[in-house]
Amino acid sequence: MHPETWRVFSSCGRKCVLTANPRIMVEPFLKNYLGVDVVLGTEISSFKGIATGFVASSGVLVGRNKAIALRRTFGAESMPDIGVGDRKTDFPFMKLCKERYIVPSRPEVRPLRHDALPKPVIFHDGRLVRKPTPLMALLIILWFPIGLILSIRVSSLVHYLLYH
């Protein structure tokens, strides 16, 4: 995250994020790690409580759809004070905000340090993980031999069932 963007974002009281990404994928991270109050994103269809991966009939939340979602969520009178965007498709929703900021794409800008966020974030193998506590580290070490034995037994059983 751009350090100046974080400075503006963290100084706000109530925080709302509009994103073209599926809401169910980004909402837990935004709420838990960045302190976001409201997440508006592309809705994914579901069948019997399970996400299908298909975009809901409202469509992808981009361009004018962001402005429509913002109006629907906040109403005409209580629009956000500050809008931050990084591309032209953000202009429609930014027009509804009192102050607007564009974050330029500059690779030479150093991203925000991880310890500057409300909670520490560690990315490992593309997954979000927490720093292990001493107890959790011990459990991982103790589980390894058991997991290895179980994996060998399951592999042997599958091999036996497939070839006999």
C-alpha cells in the first residue's frame, strides 16, 4: 500500500472500500487487518450457501456500478467525505465524494511497512498467515511425524485399492 494512501485512509473515521474484486474474497482481510467498516465489491452468486464463482446479476463493480453501489449504500445525503482511487474507472464514484485523491502508479515508491498496519500481516506461499506462537510452533513440530506416517498409510491404501 502506498504510504500516503494509508495516511489518508487511516485518518478517516468510518472506512468504506469499493473494489471490483469479489466481496467474499477481500472482506475478511479488509475488516480484520485494515479496520474497514463497509466493503462493497462484486457479488458472487451462490447455490445453497455455496459460492458458484459466477458474477451476480448486479455485475462487476467497476466504473458507474461503483457509483451506483455507493449511492445505494450511503443514500444521497451522507456521501463519503474522501474518495481515493487509482484508475479512470474510479472517477464516477469519486465525483460523489467531497475530496478526491488519485494514487499514481509509481514503482519507485516504497510500499508501507507491514508493522505500520493495525495488525501484522505475513504473506507466505500466497496465503495469509499469522506469526506462530511458541505453542503453535511446538504443535507443528510434533504433528510432522504423525502427518508423515498418515500420508504414507493413505498413499499405500490408495495404491492397494487401485491396483488389486
